[in-house]
Amino acid sequence: MLLRISIIALVQWAIVAPAWAASCRTSLNGTLHQIDYTVSQRDLSGTGQYILKKEMKGNTSVRERLFGRWGKVDCPAYLTLREFTPGLTDAERKPFCLVYDKDADTYTGFSEGDRNAYLICNNPKTFCERVNATKDEARSYAQTGLDMAMNTAQSALSPDVGEIISHSSGALIMKGSGSFISGVLGTSGTSIGAALTAPAVVAAGAVTLVGVGGAVYFCR
């Protein structure tokens, strides 16, 4: 009876408390990482890693909140995605999903695409990594993509050839063969365009570029 009263009191405190500390573990490429963070009812800018309560709720599915994760990996999935993409906001992470190795119980990276209730990629075909580019170059990439989308006949932007997508998160996503991507960006005058004219990239069968939050991610 005393234990039950204590649990009820703890839950009530968490509901009304302005902030509370939490800790969880995730596994990145086979290595366990502990994530310490603070859940807050209000903005705590400048106090380290904190998460607004409404963001915690908004970035976890009902299924994950009800059943969660158990065992050595128990972090909410979007905290793991934060570890892979530290420079983005939660809204800017929306195009991405986690690549998960079920047998090893570890996350091996992230990709662009549809996700399940645990933010795991439904059909992972690529791995993404950040391109070493400045914010100006990232903006140039986004503008080049938008210009291309507006000035190219839609028949030339089919999934079989290439696609340019303006995502609801604010991301500009380009998908297609390496030669299609290189053709779009090869004349953009940025290091991104130069990098994508490399023979290995041009020969790639499927390439995705995601420009979001002043950064560009290359997925193949």
C-alpha cells in the first residue's frame, strides 16, 4: 500500500514539476551510450540538453509511449536520432529514419524515408552522412534544387529519372541516379556540386540528397 502511494505521489510530482532529470541508454554501431537529459515544462535555453515536454510527446508515438523499449537499449527512438543528427531541430529531423540491426540490437545509422512507430526505416536502402559544406553552400544547393524543380518539365522528374521534393519539414530532397544528381548540381559552383561529379558518385545507382537546417546530407 505504501509503495502504491509512493508511485502515485511520484507521478503527480512529475506532472506538476517544472522540470525533471532523466537518463536512458542507446546503442550506436554496437557501442552503448548513456543519454542524460532534462524534460521541462518550459524553455530552458542554455542549460544543456533539455527537451520540452510537448516535444517529447510530439516526437514519440502512442505505441512507443505505452510499450517503450526494454533491455539494454531503452531510449526513446528520437533521442537516438538526435545523437546521429546533433545539428538539427526535431522538426528538421522529420525526413530521416533510423537504421536498426535487430539481431545485434543496435542502430547502425540513419537514412531518408518512411518510418515506423519507433522511427525505424520501413525500407532502408541507403545510409546518410553529412556533407562537409558551409551554410551558404547548403542554401545554394536548396536554391539550385528549387530552380530545377520549377524549370524542368514534370515528365523529366519521374521516380525513374529523378525527383525533387519540397518536404513539409522545410527540407529540399533530391533523389535519382548519380548522373542525374551530378547533372543538376555539377554547375552550381559549390563544393557539393564538385563532390558529386566524382566518378564513383556519377556511377551510383541511387543517390539521395537532403538539404535541411543549413546542412546537406548525402545518402547512398
